[in-house]
Amino acid sequence: MAVHQSLEFERSLVELEAKLLELKHSHTKGKVDLKTDIKKLEKKLQDLKKKIYSGLDPWEITQIARHPNRPYTLDYVQLICEDFIELHGDRKYGDDPAIVGGLASIGGRSIMLIGHQKGRATKEKIFRNFGMPNPEGYRKALRLMYMAERLKKPIVTFIDTPGAFPGIGAEERGQSEAIAENLTVMSRLKVPIISIIIGEGGSGGALAIGVADKIMMMEYSIYSVISPEGCAAILWKDGTKAEIAAKELKIGAKELLKLGIIEKVIKEPLGAAHCSLEKAARSVKEAILVSLDELMPISIEMILEARYKKYREIGIFYNPSI
Amino acid sequence: MLKKETGHTEKVEKARKVPEGLWVKCNNCGEIIYRKEMERNLYVCLKCNHHHRINAYNRISITLDEGTFREYDAEIEPVDPLGFKDIKGYKEKINESQKVLSVKDAVVCGEGLINGKKVMICAFEFAFMGGSMGSVVGEKITRLFERALKGRRPVMIFSCSGGARMQEGIFSLMQMAKTSAVIAKFKDSERPFISVLTDPTTGGVSASFAMLGDVIIAEPRALIGFAGPRVIEQTIRQNLPDNFQKSEYLLEHGMIDLIVERKNMREILSRLLDLFKPDHIKRDIEPATYRHRTTDASQKK
Ligand SMILES: [Zn+2]
């Protein structure tokens, strides 16, 4: 990574990496043989990485999920698709850059690919509205999903948003209605749907493209009904309690797999996806292809029945009469 | 519709176990009003027409024909699926709410009659954790639509909710998908879903079933929206327009069908049910005969 923007818990790694670089540099200059020292340090770095990344708490995972260098939808598209033609606009109001979508080819199959899109540099961040869609973004997604249904293309969605945009225009144009409509339509859409949470799964704004037959999460992504900060502000009346809220909300991939909400956790390379885009992309591609192989041979009637049943049964309560 | 006063007074007592004073203060204009007077006016301020929040049983009793309500699934109770603890534990909060209110969670569902017409009805209890939707609310609404689908009945839901119940984490988020999925199925039934939005209807409730009504009605000046006004103000750092996210504003922007005052609600619902009534004309004319008939008709000319 050229510019390594580091998180707090990554700092010791960054220091070690710098030291290693220095050592390698003096080694190539050829004055002393530092081979064994380099080897030792490399091993130490690897061990430290393993140690840090195996014991991350939910708040640290939240930081990784939002890491500025984390791959976004179009980064993955570039690495996993043989072809991609982006399609624009909702045909009603506008084109929302916070959601991208289009026809893509992956492993020789053509799919409809839709995802939230964040920006990296300041200008692009603003252009993408920090990955927070307006209603027209959800309506564009809906239009593309209807197209996929008619043309019998499976749908793959990439989820990565802090949430649907809370703004005046968004409310005026029916943010609630746009999300609700997607939820109800996706529950019965007659093509297989695969969703991958690649970064932040922010509440209804994430779910609005996430009603799927198979939901997968990247190892260090999060999926939550409310942001830890928002939750802390409401329940603790103190936004700084986000760290505790993150833990209480159970937002990590492993926890959501245990709770039966998602079907699979996609393993990330050591040091998380931003340390090796190619490796992360390979895992994502494989997960998509395996899922397509699983879903495509099944009749759509059976898929719809299973999809309905899955959502019908989510919820834990006490029913004394049963 | 005002004939049922005696019926609902009793239900008020049922819903709120704590006795209340003789006088109430309008929380909009501050006027002190005799409680009985306020009840007779369906909890709408006699001075400023402010529609006060009413509890679930009360809502049902002012909507249905007297004595026709049959409750469903009253016994379903919330649990604490995540072991969630903020300043208090979630369990503790549930117990506290259940102690003060005579409901187990934030909705009351059942069936009854409106001017003799059978409907499936659901009303939110805002006093139960802000009317928030967790597993119990999602399940009861889903069952209501399933019953309506089976019995071919119209559904009406009176929403009054701040959104999803955070303490149930992802389970509460998924109730949005669950309720929206059952509505997709219900819409095969040729029966209407009438969604009534009352103050407030926001977050995960507005972004799921509440906005999926065939007809969407709001009470006057109800707060309706996806994000809360304070969140919006903090995000965009601008003052919000007058009336923003109020019923009147939504009507103007094409987001709801009607604004109906509480005193007229029952009548409007009844008329909608009549107009939506399935007609029983038997469609037995085959395309071939139809063509034949039209040819006959033209030949006669
Ligand atoms: Zn008043």
C-alpha cells in the first residue's frame, strides 16, 4: 500500500514494517549480511499480524470495515469481472453515484451486479455521497433487478454503506418508500440473488439491496441495525460508548453466522482486505462462482420458497402456546 | 362512530394500569382539558385540534364496532436474543414496560368489524419501548397478513413507532424484510392493505410495511419519515423547512394518499372497505364466445 493510513491497533505493525524495510535497504547496499536478521523480523511481523488479527474486538473490526483503503465495489469489479458495463439512472429522477450497477461477466457467466460505492479521495467521497444512497439509487437498483428478472440473469449485490442518506431531498422523494419497495420486490424476484457485505452493512440502507438467497460477509465487515455510534448516542446518551455498543449489537461476520442470519463468512488475507486486494478479490470471486453453481440448477419455484421461508423464520420470541 | 364511548373507557383502564387524574394538559397548546371531554373527543385537543397519541386498545376500540374485537397472539412475548445490555438490560426494560402496560410487546393484533365488515387490524403501542419493531412485532404482523391471506380479508395497520428495536440487533433489522415479504404474498389476495400512519412513524417501520399500503392514510400533523429530523439536521447542517416530515408535507410530495382527522377515520375506512369490496360478477365468458358475440352484434347492425 503506497499510502498506508493506519488504524490505532495497526500502529505496531507499521513500525515493524518500517524497520524491516530499513533493514532490507541496508542489506541490498551490501555492507553487512543481514539475511538472518531480516528473516527473524519477517517472522516476528507475521506472528504479530496473526496475533492482532485473531483477537480483534467488534469495535476494531468496525474500524477495518470502514478502513479508507478497503476495497470498494468498483475495485472488486475491476479485479473479478471479465467485462462490466455500468448502467445508469432510475428513469424517474436521476442517477445516484452512491449505487452502481450493470451487466457483468464473471467466470464466463453474465450477471447483474449492483453495489454501494464509496469514494476514496475527498472529491470522489463527496461525489459518491460517502456511499449513502438517495431514493433514486434504490430505484435504479430496482430497475436493474427487474431487468435481470426479465432477462433471467442472477443478481449479485455488494453492500457497503453507512446507511441510506438522511437528507431533505431524500425524505421528499420517499427514502422510506424506496427501501420498502425494494424489500418487498426482492422477496419475490424470480432470479437467484447473492449478497456480499464487503464493508459496512448500515441498516435499512444496506438491507434495501440485501434481500437474498445467499448472504455472505467478508471476515472483517459489519452488518447492523444501527451504527455503534448512533446506538450509543441513543441508549447510553453518549456517543463515545460506541465501542461497547459495537460489542452488544453483535455486528461481526462470525457472530451473524452463528445467529443464522448469513450463510457464509469469506476469509480475508492476513491484515485484512486492504493489505492484499488481489487475494481478497480472488476469495470473493470464488465465493460468487461457488454460490452461482449451487443456485443456478435449482428451479426458481424452489428458490423462492426457500427465500420466503428463510425470512419468515427470522426472529426469536417466546410463544407459550407452542 | 361516537356511539362506543362506554366501551373504550373500560379499555383505557385495561391498557394503562396506573390511574390518571381528572384533567389533562394538551402537549401542543398547553390547554388544560377535562379528561372525560378529551376522551369524548378521541384524544384530539378541543382547542388546537392536536391529535394526541393513543394506546393500542383505545385505537382499536374507536375504530371497530363495539364488542367485535377478537385478539390474536396476545401471549407472544419478547426474549433477549443477544443478551443486550446498555445502562439497563433489555430484559429489565421489557419487564418494566410489561408491568405498566397490559401488552406483552408493542403491537396488538386481531380481527373485528367496521360497520359489519370484517377486517384484520393491528395497532401499535407507542408506550412499549417507543413502539419499536423487534421479533414479536414482526411475527405478529406476519401472522396477521397470513391469516388475512387465508381468510381473504382486508388488513389495516395503525403505525406509531420510532423504528427498529436496537436491543434485538440484526433480528430487528430483518423484521423489515420479513414483513415486506409477507405483504408481497398478501398482494396476491385481491384484498387491500390500508396503512394508517400516526405520530410518529419513522425508521425501520416506515421503511418497510408502513409504506407498502395500497392506500396510505395519515393523521394530521403526524411526523413521518425515514431519518429523524435531528439526525438530518446534524448531517446536513441546515435548518429544516417548515412542516418538514409532517403529514401535510408528505401529501404535497406525493408520498401518501390522504390525511384524515381522527373523528372521520372510521367513516373513511368503512367507505374504502365498501369500495374495495370484491364484486361477484362471474367472469365466465370465454374469449371465443366473446368474439362470437361481438361478431353477432355487428352483423345485426
Ligand atoms: Zn391543544
